[in-house]
Amino acid sequence: MRRFVRRHRALLGLAAVSVALIVGVTALSFRQVKEQRDLAESARDLAEDAERRAQAAQVEAERRADNLSFEQARLVLDSDPIEALRLLDNLSPAADWRRTRQIAADLEARGLPRVLRGHRAAISRAAFSPTGDLLATTSDDCTLRVWDMSSGTSRVFAGHTSDVWRAAFSPDGRRVASTSRDHTVRVWDLDGGEPQVLLGHTDGVRNVVFSPDGRRLYTADDALALRRWDLDTGAGEVIDRCFANSVPWTAKHIGCIDVDTNQAYLHDLTTGARTVVRAGDVVMQQAGGVSLDGRWFASTVADGSVWLYDTRAGAGRRLVWPQAPSDVWLGSLREIRFSPASDQLIAPASTTYLRHYDLVRDRGDLLAPHSGYIRRGSFSPDGTKVASVGGDARVGIWDLATATSYPLAVPAHMIDAQFSPDGRWIAAVGNDPRVFVWPASAFAREQYVAPEPISRNAVAMAPAAGRVLLGGATRLHVVDTARMRPVAAIPIERPIQRLALAHDGRHGLALDEAGELFAISLPDGAVALRTTVGPGCDGMRTGVDPSRPRFAVACDDGRILLVDLAAREPVRELERVEGSPPTLLFPGEPALVIGGPYGQLLRHEGDAGLRELLRVRHRIAVTVAIPGTRELVFAAEDHVEHVDLDGRRLGELRGHRLQVGEVEVSDDGRWIVTVSRDNILRVFDSVSHELRIELVPPDLVERLVAVSRDGSRVAVAVTGGDVLLWDIGDEPDPLAPRRDFRRLRGLKQLLVLAIEDDGRSVVAVDLDGRVLRWRDTLPTDSGSLRAFIAARADADDPPRAEVGCAPPE
């Protein structure tokens, strides 16, 4: 080996150097590779970080865009619901679906219209076919369109050379006549073919109607010519010269007013008879109306009144309406329309009021469906509702039975609104190329109206049983809130002062004005007990046992009565509690808890007397049980505390600055909601007592609050009769802002408020004895909600009204 090394020393040295070089080069390569790898990883990290920042920026941009869309949708909720829904449809997939649902539910409740597109300019009038399956609209784009109500598609009829003003269907619905500024009348056959053109008018033509047999046509123009046309020959003749454009015509009778002679001319379209109406000393104006049966003719008078003429009696008289507020001028009247049964009339005015007159009761009312002037009104087929248009870009639906208004928002001022003859639709047109159509369900309210006045304190509700009990002057009215219909009307001897209703809705407790306390079974009205408590109980408070037919009554004079309909001794008087009537609570077990006027919390059970559990500084105003536990919450001024039935203090609910007037607990016991005089609703966790959310209504609250069974929704009554409804979620974020809420309208002064078991629909009772439900049928998951919105949204931008005749299609 040594010899080999000596002989090859140079070669081995060279090999060693080579190996060293190879090792060095390899090490250098590995270092360079590592450096390159580190550089690559660093670059990748930078790229990933940039991508994350870009994604975060995109998410933030989408969040801000969504928030802006939410705010814009809220702003146009009442003025342009179509645009509001389009904004919701364009939200990002990550948008807060609960906020989306709040606004979508508000839109649905306000009556979202179906939009029919096709016209290119403002639309002047709408007219339904006799069956209600077709709708004719006339436009300043010189066309007539006939819409199929089932599909929403239209056929265009072009031929007029100027604005088309009005249209009328023939009695068989197969032809449509249109009138125009171009002095012509055209009769279109819907089965096809060229129109019949009627020439002879010397000015723009407005009124048009077929005779009942469809063989003649009547028209009136701006030159005061009223013409009759024979459609078999096309010949026409002037039969009167008078103002007809502001005198709505019916299918059987038409009329017009000759202001020069102070006479009106009425034509029976069936017999052809002509009647001359002479007003005598009453000076008629240009506007009027004639009833469908031909009995009544009405005219506006220079002093703003209405003169009514009975053609059967041959006599006329002025109609009298109640006085408006002294600072309101009733204004001049525009036209007069009669109901289909000829038993009512309406007269739109140039100011806020729509005059309504009941010819059967001989009584007039002033309706206010708009915030501005009234342009036009029409009756529903059954005469129970009036649709009107005016100066506030809304269609006003007035329910004559309940004297309430239901506004339908549109994005432009409307000129005309008409019910379909079958009552299924209402269509509105105006200063917009679109036609807006609502189904009858959009303005049909789920409500019950008591047939007599009720007392403020004679209202009780059992939401879980779907029952409301109303105390009137002559009867107790039992209402099924699931179907909004009366179940029973139980005669009573005297008006009711106070009422309580068992949770299962099967028993009621009433105090009448003579101080007689009686319990009844429902709905048969059988009296289970009757006792006299005297005048000392006029302001009584009651507690209702949720598990059995048992009530507690606290009187003004300190008496506490226990009324147990299942006991041998149904009425027991407990120890007196001096002071104002305390609060009473059955916390789900035999015990009765009493919140005393001097801050004492008392407990009564069995034959034992009252036992004081604890005492605070102020009067206990509210006591509420926490379901499924032996615990309750009470409020005394701004002090709200959670305790058990043994008086152990479990925690305070802090954060109130003023007196707490209402406390509610969700049925699952998780959430406690308080309402205080600082006008804030607070939501607390019942275990940790942590304040989770503060809800700040923009209106003054009325201390009526309701919580859904799972605590995810909170409703509160506010001044003016509205209800505000929040969706706070199943797991509310601590102090998360909740600016979005639904505003439920339709009542004036609420007495009782509840959220139904579905957790979405709200029921309330008004001072006027009206029970109203706001139903919520929208999907409750984000995917279905998006599909719901997409199916109803108008994806196209709002059209711009054009000037001049539309080009041929």
C-alpha cells in the first residue's frame, strides 16, 4: 500500500484536489440552491401575502358596496320599490342575508308591483277587459298595447299619429276602441285585421265606450262634440255639444254637462233614451259623473260642493261633508265616480282629501289616502275599496270598511289606477313607460274589526292558542287570529273594564263597570264563577297561570284574589299588599310571586302566607318568569335583577340609565329584552347577564315589546301605531349595530303585541278593536332568499320616456 502511495503520489494528490474541488463546488451549489430556494419561497410568500391583501381589499370593497346598496335600498323603499329590489338582487354572495331579508320583507309587505315593459313614453290610461284577462293601455308613444295578464306579454297596435288617450273594450272583449289627440277613433279587432278608423272629430278625442250590444260606439272630444257611431257602417253623428271629458262614463249610461245652459244630458246606452237634467239655481261646473244604473247624476259646483240629481225622483240636492280642519281648503273637484252598485260616490279634490259619500246611509266622509292632491279614484268591483292616484307618487288603496289606507309605492306620478272587473288585479299607469300591476293579495290585509267600540283595558291575547278576547259594551268577542275570524260573541250585561285570558285560550276573566268579576269558558261563554269585588278593583292587575285555569287579581285597595277554576274554593282572598296594585306572576309552578309597591318581592304558595324574598329601593313594576326554570327577572326603576324563587340573587342586568317599563324573555330562556325610558331596547344573555345588543328606535316607544320563541326577532310598538321588527339572529354579536328593521304599518294605537309561533309573523290589537296580522312568508335561508329576489327583481334599468311616436316593431 505504501509502495502504491509512493509510486502514485502525484496522481493521488491530483485526485484529492479534484475531490476537494468537487466537494467545494457541490457545497457552493447547495448553498446557491438554498439561496435560490429561499428567494423563491420569499417571493411566493410575498405573492401570497399580496394575494391575501388583494382578496381582503376585494372583500372590504364588496362589503362597502353592499352596505351602500343596503342604505340606498332603504332610502328608496317607499319611493321606488322596484329599484330597491334590484339593488338587493345585485348584492354580493357574502352580503348579510338577514339585512337583505329585512328589506325584502318590507318590500313584500308594501306590495311589490309586477312591471310590464313595452311602451316608450308616458301612459295615459288603463282599461281591463270584461273578464279581467286582458289590459289595454294608451300611451304618448302613439300606440295602444293589450296585455295578457297571465303571461305579462303584450301586442302593440300602431296607427295613430299622435298621443293615444283612452281605450275601451267591447262587451264581448274581442275589440278595443282607442281615441287620440290626432282627432281619430280606431276600433281594433283582437283576432287580427286592419282597424276600423272613424273620422269626424275636429279635436282630440277622449271619452269612449261601446254600447251594451257592441254595435255602436260613443266618443267625446275637446271641441265639446259627443258623437254616436254605427260600427256596421262607420257613420257617425253629433248627438250633443257639452263637456264630457271630466264625466266618467259607464258601460250602460253616459253623460255630459252644458255649462252655457246649465244643463246635463244623460244617455241610456241600452234604450237610446236621452234625459235632460236642469240644475236650476245651482251652477254646474264641467266635472261630474253618472251611476251605472242610471239613477244618479252628480256635478261639481263652483263653491266646491257636489250636486246630486235623482233621475227617478226628478229632484236634486247638495251633498254635505264633515268640516275639514280650519286651515285646510277642500279644493276644487276633478271628476265624480260612482261605485258598481251605484250606492256610493267619490270626488277627488285638488287638495289632500278624497270625498266619499254613502248614498244608502246618506253620510259623507273625507278620506286622506295621499299626502298631496288627489287626481283620480276608482272603486273595487265589490265597492269596499277605493284606488286613487295623486301628487305623491303612490297608489292609495282605501279600505272603506276599516277607514284605513294602504299605500302602494311606485317610482313616478300616476295618472290612472283601475281594478279589474273580477277583483284579481289593480293596474296603475302614469308618467313612466312601465305599467305597474298588483295582485289583490298585495292590498288584502289579514284583519278582524270588532263590530263595536272596545275599552282600552278590555283586550287580552293568548298567542300560543291563537286567540284574542275583546271586551265591548254589549259583548265579549272571541277572535281566532290564525284565520282572522270571529269565534264567538258572548252577550254581557255591562261594559267590560278589564280582561285576562288563559294561555290556552279556553278561559277568560272579566271585570265589568259595576265591579262584578266573572270567569267564563270559551268559546261557549258558560259562566264558571261570578263574584262582586266592588269599586276598589277598577284598576286591577292580573296574573295568568300558564299551566292551569288560574288567575291572580290585585286590586287598588291592596286586596289579592286567587281565582282557581279547578279548585273547590275558586276564589280566595290573600293577605293585603298596601299601595298601588302590584305585579303578579305565576312562574310555572304552584307559587305566586308578587312584586310590591315598596320594593318587596313576595311569594305565596299553598296555605302559607306571603313570604318576603327580598327588598329593593324602588317599586317593582315588572316581573317575568324565565321559562323552564325556577327563576325570574324583575325591574324596579333602572334596576333589573335576575333571581330564583328562593330569593337568591343571580345577577343584575346593567346598563339602564332610566326607568325600565317592560321586560320580555324568549321562550327558550336564553335572551332577556328590556325597554327603558331612554328609548333603548337592550338584549341580555340570561346566563352571563352580558349586554349583547342595544336597539335604538327612531320613534318613541310605547312600552309594548314582543320576542320570538327563539329570541331571534324583537318587535316594539312606537308612537303613531307602527311596529318596528328587528332580526337580531340566533347568536347576536356583542353590541353589534342593528340599524335595519322592518316598519309594520296599519294601526294607530296599539294595546297588545305578539310574535306568532312561526317566529316571523306579528299580531297586534288596536284601540279601535282591530286585530291585524303582518304575515311573513319569505324564505329563511340565504340561498332560497336569493332565488326569491332574483325571480321578482326587474333586472333592466328604469326606462327613459321618449318624445314622439314609437317606431314600428
